[in-house]
Amino acid sequence: MADILKPKTKKFEIRNPFENFGINKDIDYFVENLSMLVSSGMPVVGALNSIREEIHSKRMKFILENIKIEIENGSSIWRALEKSKLFKEHTISLIRLGEESGKLIENLKVVAIEEAKDRTLKSKLQSAMMYPVFVMSVTAVVGVGIAWFILPKLATVFTQLKLKLPLITKILIELGKFLGEYGQIVIPIFVVFIIAFFYFVFFFKKTKKIGQYILMHIPGINRLMKEVEIARFGYLLGTLLEAGLPITLALDSLASATEIIDYHNLYKHISSSVEEGNSIQKSFISFKDTNKLIPQPIQQLIIAGEQSGNLSKTLLKIGGMFEEKSDTTTKNLTIILEPILLVIVWVGVVAVALAVILPIYGLVGGLNSPQ
């Protein structure tokens, strides 16, 4: 009978990270309301039932139901949440520390704040990239449409004129002929190639370092990425240390939270170095790319905070300072990118316009010339 009542944890454990795709808003709602309901005195199981009633996602309802079953069958809260794969390692560490130290309510509030902060920092990168991605996507769609549907017809017209055509028009004609004959095969292959290229360069775990390297060397974007990451570094590490987490565990949690491989390597190095008995100052010196990732003045602030015993407060101040900087950079980046994108679009439009107008101009000139 006991075996029947035991929850099917194998089914509950999420092995595919894409299974939680699309429920981020529900996860945010869950964190905020769990913190609020538990702090008001409601039992965790009751809070889960209440939250589950307000959520529409079937996937999230299933996860919450299994979390509740785990807790009802004697599992700790942090263990049940860990199996759900909803949260990163540092969040589980905070909840575990709060549950074991009797400060669950306080740490749940910290988790809610940190999740909101992390969303804010991520949204800055997304909003900065959204405008150029949108403009380039629309440009690409319009360009493909012109190349596929209009160029073949223009190619036919210009071929029949039997004029001496400029090089740019010849290229346009050949492209038009090619797309007119093979467009139904080439265009879908091209679209799939572009999607696959962006996936493997920017999202695939084993190769996304290439995309990060590219972004980290684009003026403006690299600055914003560094500011956002240092803000996350300050807020997250400062919060974990204030909550009582050992510095090595806090750094490991920080390494698991970041998506930028260079910073992940830095945090892992500092963690292992501190574990060996070295100071943060020595850890910074022994990592060759520290100055590229964390500005020298910020390193000095962190070292001073460590030496004075106020490391967590110093880190939180650094987090606040770089969050403000990232706000300014996000606004300026959009202003800087706009004329660059306009020039790129203008070059494409002018190229097509010249290819079309020059033969027509030559034809008009030929008609007006004396016989």
C-alpha cells in the first residue's frame, strides 16, 4: 500500500530543459505568491493548492501537484523544488539554507527579489537586441520577397532589351534567373540554414561560446553584457553571502547561474582558489582574463570589502551601481544602433535601385540620341 501511495518521482523529474518552455510567467507568479502566502502564516501545502488554482498552464499545474505530493510524503521543500527543475542551483541553495536554519520565510522573500532582479537584467539585454533583430529580420524578409518574386521578372525584361548592362544589373539578372528556377528549393534551405546557424552559434550548449565571443567583441553590446553580468554578480553573490551561504558554495551557485562561459570560468576559478585558502585578491591575480571581465576599480572595491568584513554589502552596492549603468547603456545602445541599421538598409535599397535604374537610364538616353 505504501508503494502505491509513493509519488512517481521518475515521471516528475524533468530531464528535458525545453519542457519548462513557455511557463516562465507562471514560475514568477509561483515564487512571488509562495513567499507572500507562507509569510502570512499559511502552510506550504495550502499555499501550493491556492497558487495551483490560479494558474492556467497544465504543465505548471502538474508540477505544483507533484511538489505538493512530494512534501505530503515527507520530502523537504527544497528537495521537492529541486526535483521540479524550475529553479537554478543558487535558488535551491537559498531555500535549503532557509529551511534548515528556520529562516524559510525570509529566504523565500530573497528568492522572489532575486528572481525579479534576474528577469530585469535579462530583459535589458533582450530589449537592446530586439530592435536590431527586428529591423534586420524585416529587411531580410523584404529582400527575399523582392529577390524571389520581382527579380525574375526584371531579369526577363532586361534580357529582352539587349542593352549593354552595368555589372550590378548583370548580377541582379543572374540572381533573378537563379531564384526564378530554383527559388522554391533554395529559399527554404537558406531560411533553415540561418535558423540552424543562429541556434548553434548562440544557443547550443557546446558551441554557444562562439556567439558569446562575437557579442563580447561588438562595441556597445560587449559593454552592456559586462555591465549586466557584473550587476548580477554583485546582487547575487551579495545576497547569497548575506543569507549565510559559504563563499565557495555561493560562488559555485553564481557560476551555475551565469550563461556567459568566460564569467562561469572566472567564478569557478575564484571558488576553487578560495577553497584552497587564497584570498579573493590572489584569486583575481591568478586568473589571466580578470581585468577583461571585471574592471580594476571594481576589483579593488571587492578586495577592500573582503578585507574590511563588509563583502556582502560592497557587492550589493556594486550590483546597484552597475544596474544603473546598464540602464543608461541600454538607452544609448538603441540610439547608436539606429543610424547603423539605417545605413545597412540604405545600402541594400540603393544597390537594388541602381541595378534597376541604370539600364532604364541607358535606354532613355539611347532613344533620345540622334539617329
